[in-house]
Amino acid sequence: MEMEYGQGYGPVDGPGLPGASGERRHRLPAGLRAPVEARHWREFGYVLLSLPIAVVLFTFAVSMVSLGAGLLVTFLGVPVLAAALAGCRGFGVLERARARALLGLDVAEPEPLRARKRGALSWMGAVLKSGTSWRALLYALLHMPWATVAFGIAVTVWSWGWAMLTYPLWFWVFPMYAGQDGLQLYGDETHQVYLDNPFEITVTALVGLLFTLAVPWIVRALTMVDRLMVHGLLGPSRLATRVVELESDRGVVVDTAAADLRRIERDLHDGAQARLVNLAMGLGLAKEKLREDPRAAARMVDEAHGEVKTALQELRDLARGIHPAVLTDRGLDAALSSVASRCTVPVRVEVDLVERPAPAIEGIAYFTVSELLQNISKHARASRAAVEVWRVEDRLMLQVTDDGTGGADASSGSGLAGLAERLDSVDGILVVDSPAGGPTRVTAELPWRSDRLH
């Protein structure tokens, strides 16, 4: 795995131009823009639609479940309950689509029904056993009272805000309601009433402005509850999500192990094995020349001796790349110091660990630092580097820094992406901070798993 340096970066922020993040610069602050932004109207529309949809869903759920529960004494109860839960699941699909369109909430589809056999009975059993079905029913029961509360708050605050904000216009648009004590005023009389009540009208408009500016944030707070309900009750369960993650991690581990085996086989075949074959041939020739030309045989034996040393060194390097003996015997401090000594730049190593982690975590930490130091030697053009290892609660922290040219990018499909996948397979994290021109800081987190055998 090799880390690629010198990758390009996005445009630099300029005066009056959007930066690399692509965000537009607004002249008005967010608090003043919020009442007229599209996001506010989408969220407000979501709250308005929630009440009628929630009433329909609540009515359907309560009616069907009550009917099914009442018919459980007969053979019709189970199909009716299954139909009720299936209907709630169907409403859940619509609610996820509505949340995605109006709230920008992208909720993954829950786990599908998995009937063991074909047929209506197997399907009904799968519906009744599915946790997704019962969570959809719970959403139908809880959403209606909350939608009623949110609708009442949002509509009341929005109506009062805009009504009070536009209160001065009432003297011109609706003059018959602008007088005092029920008087109807028109023309100059309306203007005179406005002049006679400037404080009342101004204060009312200012209060309305405050209400209007606060409405988007109130609506946004109300929709946060909807987001939590949709995500928690209509999305996949935590257990199902965790199972998918573990299946993905297992695939990564299997692929990584297969790639390591191929690498070991290739290194043995192209390196040590080829040298041992040449060594056997050289010793055979030396044996034949031993009586006829002892000096030539001695030279060939010397060459074979050199081949033996080279093959042994390659085997040591190969074993060190798999799991070095020094790591097993003395731990990360000694093993990382050994790796650092072979780096082409001076490396400072600091390992602050009271106890040793499990061998699997220790091996991944060693491999990660070894690959990063190898990439520094090949690509970074650095003058010095540092390796720091410490523990924070239940996490093992690794940090490798160098003062090289920077530009390393884990998203470009380089060796860093492979390291990130390897760490992710054990719930680890790899964070790369490498601006163009350097320095580069790569931080890795691994779960701490104690090794009670040490």
C-alpha cells in the first residue's frame, strides 16, 4: 500500500467568490433570511401535512388492530392483524419519502420481510414477527398526538406573527376594522387614526417581526421531533444496522486476509524460493567441481553462502511484515522502534501504554505504523517524523506525523484507503490531515481490547 502525495485541491476562496466548500455568501444573516427561505416553507409544509396524514394513519391503525384483536377468537384475527401491520409498513414508506422530500432526511429502508416459505401463512407469520412492523404501528399511534400539538403551535405562532407584522397595513387594506370602538374609518380618518396611535402600531409590528423571525426556528425544533420519530421508528433497527456493518466488516477482513496471503505467496515465490533454487543449483555445480577444480568449487560455495544470507534476510523481512517476533515478545514500543530504525528519515517514537492490547489490535497497530513510515520514506520527502501511541479510555490512539510535502488523500483510492478499510473492519478510524505543502498528520483509532495473557 502506498500513500499518494501531491494531490490537487479545490479552488481557494477569493473575494466575492464561493470557496472550495461551494457555499454561497449571503448578505443577510441567517436569522433574517430564515422566514423567506425554501427550507422554512418545506418544514412548515411538512408540519401542515402531518396532521391530516397522522389522523388517517391513526384511524386506520386503531381500527384495524382493534378489529383484528377482537377477531382473534376466530381464524380471521390473524389475517386482519397482519393486514394492519402491513398497512402501517406501507404508510412508513410514504412517511420516509415525505421526510426525504421536505426535511432532507434520508432514512435507509428497514430490513425486508423474510418469509421462510411461500404462501399466505408464511407471509403473515413474517409480518407479525417483524420488529419493523410493530415499530411502524407504534409510529402510527404516537405520531397523531404529536402532529396535533405541532400543527397547533406552528399555525398559531405563524398566524400571530404575520398578522401582527402586517398590522399597519390593516388601516389601508381593511379600514372598517381599524377604528376604535367599532367605528368605520376611511381615507383621511384612517390616516388620522394611524397618527394618533403610533406607539401601539409600532410596538405591535415589532412584536410581530420578532414572532415572524422566530417561527422558522420554532418549526425547525418541532420537526426535529419528527426526524427522531421517523429515524427511530421507521428506519432499520440498531441491531439490523449492526449486523449489516459486521457482515461488511467480515467481507473486508476476508478480502484483506486473502490479499495478505497472495502477497506472502508472491514474495516467497519471487524472493526466497527463487534464491533457494539458485542456491541448490550452485551447490550441485560446486559438488561436481569439487574434485576437478577445488578453487572454482570454493568460489561457488562462497557465492552460495551469500545467497543463503540474502534468502534469510528476505525471510526475516517477510516474517517481520506478517507479525514480527519482537512484537510478540516485547510489545509495540520495541516493535515500532525497530520499524523506525529502518526508516530513511529520523523518527521519534513515544509509546505511553501501561498494559498491552490484544494481539490482534497490536498487530493492526504495528501494520498501520509500518505502512505509514514506509510511505514517508518513499513519498513524503520529509526531514523528520514522529510516532506517538497512547490510550484514551477504551481507544488505542496512533499518530504519525512528518514535515514533508503533504497532499496525502485517503479518498483517492491509494494505500491510505486500504488502511482505512482495515481499521474499519475492527471499528477503527483513520483521519488524514495533509494540506498541500505539509505537514502531514495521520491519526488512527482502534478499540482497546486487553490481552489478559500478558
